[in-house]
Amino acid sequence: MYKNGFHMELYEGIISRRSIRNYTGEKVDEEIITSIIKAGMYAPSARNRRPWHFVVIDDRSIMKKIMDVHPYSSMLAEASHAIVVCGDKELENGPGYYKLDCSAASQNMLLAAHSKGLGAVWLGVEPREERIKAVSNILGLPSHVAPVSIISIGIPAKYPSSLPERFDEKRIRRNKW
Amino acid sequence: MYKNGFHMELYEGIISRRSIRNYTGEKVDEEIITSIIKAGMYAPSARNRRPWHFVVIDDRSIMKKIMDVHPYSSMLAEASHAIVVCGDKELENGPGYYKLDCSAASQNMLLAAHSKGLGAVWLGVEPREERIKAVSNILGLPSHVAPVSIISIGIPAKYPSSLPERFDEKRIRRNKW
């Protein structure tokens, strides 16, 4: 379990990470949640603008509101925390950059959760306008801030039994299409 | 150096990764380049659509053409390889998703390069229309495929001497804005 000093090699961790949607319902330590957000803040961003904000959700009533507006968020019922990764249009390098920067941050967070033995999954908000509006309303985001993803985090109820093969040689080309 | 069996812990690797723009000019083994692309293919994607393609560039004349159209790509002169991460509009989950999926893949690739002791940096193509067009033309991409990023890879000429503090508590909020 995650408190017992997990140690995973970087490359192996990238390959073995999976989307985990089944949790025990137990709470994850706050310091671990903070370390996951810290990992997000160490993502690269265009011109190092770091145009991000993180809203940590552990209030069940807010969790419930998100479940009401997001069609694929039922795992939040057993999640310990959700972290909404938001982009700031006043901080980004130019229009549209925050979506990429926040995606890199989200991926770092999924890997950081994996490094702690936790389960996590990326719930898409961007690019769906209706989800962006609904989540913005629930959190009371200012107009220059928009949600990109929700990272659902919990202690895994079960680990996936197998690792799928995702390498596909046909997707690699050389010097031209 | 990268062949001598680097071993880096996952969380530590996320935090210690930096954008590396100075390379020795030496060639990186092809199998390492393939393993970096494999890491990209293990990123999560919306509905697991994996809407990506990877164009590996090692032809100096193609590298030069990219340097002519991308204003921040001078490090390619000493890079071993560049990998253009492209999104496929016919494979993505809905309009706009490939940009997020390819960003997650790009971040995995930067981390994978770091895991091998290599230096890498993300050159932004998306969301700048003029760069998207120019890179598409150079590579001869079909109209349903668009470049998102270029990952420049090489053997580091020097490692950054210090690790910046990027954690910023003020970017974290709780349950609401």
C-alpha cells in the first residue's frame, strides 16, 4: 500500500501507469495530495508561464455536484480527492496554450499518483463547452480561468491484472509522412 | 551517460526533469528513440483512442527546414533526433481532443528521455497556425493530421546546475475558487 515506501523506476512507471477507477473509499494523506499537485507544477509550460491553478475537492457535496454534470465521473463516489486542473488565460503564453500546459501538468499528476501507489484517472473537461461551463459554475471560477481536467485520486480497490500492449510500430514514420 | 544503466525513481524523475537545449551532437541509439516513442504511446487518451502519430527526424536537411520555420528551434542543430508528435482528427474522441492527448504523450516522452539520461525539450507547434501549416508542409502531412509538438532529443552537453523551486502554494484552492 502507498505508505509502505513504494519505489518505482521512472521509465517503468510511465509504462505501467493505468487509469484506475475503483477505490477503497479510504482517505489519502493531505501531504500526498500536495505532492501530486507539486508534480503538476513541475511540468514544462510554454515560456515557463505556468498558467495553472489547482482546486482540490474533498467536500462530498461538491463531488456530488460534479457527478451530476460530468457523465463519466461515477468513480468520484469512492475517490479520496479530486483535483481540478485549471488554466489561466491571463498567464498563458498566447491563446490556447494553457490547454497544452495543463495537459502536461495533468499527466505529471497521474504519474505522481502512480509513484505513490495510488490510483488515478483523468476526467476530460476541455474541450467540451458544456462541461467547462458546468464545472466553472460549481467552483465559481473567474472568467479568465477554465477547467481542463479533473484528476480523480484514491487508494486502489484493485489493480488491473494485465498490462495492455500499446506500442504500435505503424504509428512511427521517418523524416516525412 | 545514458548507456550506463541510469536508474531514477518515478517521482524524483518528474521533479528533476528540465528542458535541455544543449547537446553534444552525438547520435542516440535508435532503440532508445523507439523506447521514447513507446512511452508516448502509453499516455492516456480520451476513450483510449490514441489519436497520435510520430515522425522521427534525423535527416539534417529536414531538421534545417524546421529551423527555418520555427523561431525557437536553434537547438536542433546539435540534436540527435527530433520527434514530431502529431494528432489525427479521424481518430480522436471529438474535435479538439487530440491536442490534449498528444500533450500527455509529449510529456511522457520528455520524462522517458530523462529516464535514459538524455536531454529533451518540447518545441511548441500547436496552437500557432503558422507553425502548424509550415511543419505540416515540410513533413507532407495529410489534412486530417496536425503537428502538436516537436520533441528535440540529444545527449546533454551540460546538465542544469540547479533545480528551480516551482511549487507555489498560492495556486492551490480548496473546494471552490
